[in-house]
Amino acid sequence: MKILFVGDVVGKPGRRVLFANLDDLQTQHGFDLVIVNAENAAGGFGVTRKIVDEFLSRGVDVLTSGNHIWDKREALDFIDEEPRLLRPHNYPPGTPGSGWHVAHTEKGIPVGILNIMGTVFMQPTLGCPFRCADQLLQDSAEELPTVIVDFHAEATSEKVAMGWHLDGRVSAVLGSHTHVPTADERILPGGTAYISDVGMTGCYDSIIGMDTAGVLKRFVHKLPDRFAVAQGMGTLCGAIVTVDDASGRSIHIERVTVTEGGGQS
């Protein structure tokens, strides 16, 4: 099967370029499942019910997130009602929502999606993602060959460590959060597809999706300023993972980049 994972969608430019190109990508590649990290989709911070519904109605099967999941407080009210919207699974017990969901392809093949968040340089500091993944796999995924992990983390060392920790036990460990695509996609020895970060889907004439003026004010002058989503040409960044249905081992991983008006690479 083929699975598309799209990195952190940032505001209107990210949503626009995703929705403008998803059908063409689906026609070209024939995805069995589409997973999108949507934690920055609503004005760059959080996600709303309306935006979640739009994603799910436009061909997205599962939405993952990270440290910005609660930036729009309404997510607290509806996340329990929408199992296809995930928050990091290593939040404390009792937190609304879940970081684990089993989706089914049109052929009826179950695919587990696990969303976990790193602890290095991340706020809030959650429970150990390594132990969280171990426990989830032991409790819920023993008989499930295909499991895709969105590891939302800052430090590449922690991401690489997670890849090796889960090698042979999940189909893919796909990094999100830093909004900067990396070029280290590969299949690890145990059959797990890995990439440190798939990159963001938004305006790259920016500072990780935000208008440069406000961000530079903080860096250069050390003064507070409100961040605003950069309004320019959008670029879709993601990864396509090909998985053997029977074993759950990945066969291939490739990056995909589509820029508005500029084609696909």
C-alpha cells in the first residue's frame, strides 16, 4: 500500500496548496491512506472544528498534531468526538482525545497511526515517548502489521533515536514539528521507513511559515511581537511510504514537494 504523510500545514497558504494538489497526487500515486499534521492549520496556531471537517471532506483520512493542539481551545470540546484528530499520545492520562487511531483502507486493511511528542527542547514536557510507544505497541498493535508514527519533536538526535528504537516494530517513523525538510529518508535495517522531518506545508518565503518581520523583531531586538502567518506562494511537503501489506515492512520512502505554480519534485 501507499501512504502519504503531509507535514505541518501552516495557515491558509498551507491549506490552499494542499487542497489544490491532493487530488492530482492521489491520481498520480494511488494512495491508500492520507495522513496530515494539522496543528498549525488555523492561522498558524491550532485547529478548529470547521478546518478539521474541511480536511476530512477533501480526502484526508487522519490528522495528527503536536504542541499546538490546544492553541484553539475549542479543540478541547470536540477532540473526543473526532477520533481521526490525534493529539500526542504521551499526554497524561485523562487528557481529552487520543494519540492512537486505527484507520482502514478502501480494501479493508487496518493501519495504526500513532502520534507522539518528543521531550528535548519541547514544551510542555510530556511523558517519555519511547516508553509510550513501547506500551502502545504492546497493548494495541501486536497483531497489526502496519503502524505509522508521527514523531513531533525538535531534536534530530531524539528523532533518529526513535527511528532506531522502533525499527522492525513499526512501518514508518516520520518526523514533524521543525518545519524544515530533511534529506535523510531511508529504510532502516528492520524495514522501518524513516525521515527526521518531512517539512511544513505553507509559505517558505517566511521563517518557518511566519511573516519574517515579527520573528526578526524577536531575534534581533529581543522585543515581543505577534507572529502572523506569511501570505505568499505555498509549498506542499510530505513523504510517500510504500508498505508491504502482509508484513508491514516498508519497501520505499520518497519525499514529495509541490509548489504553487511550480510543479512537483
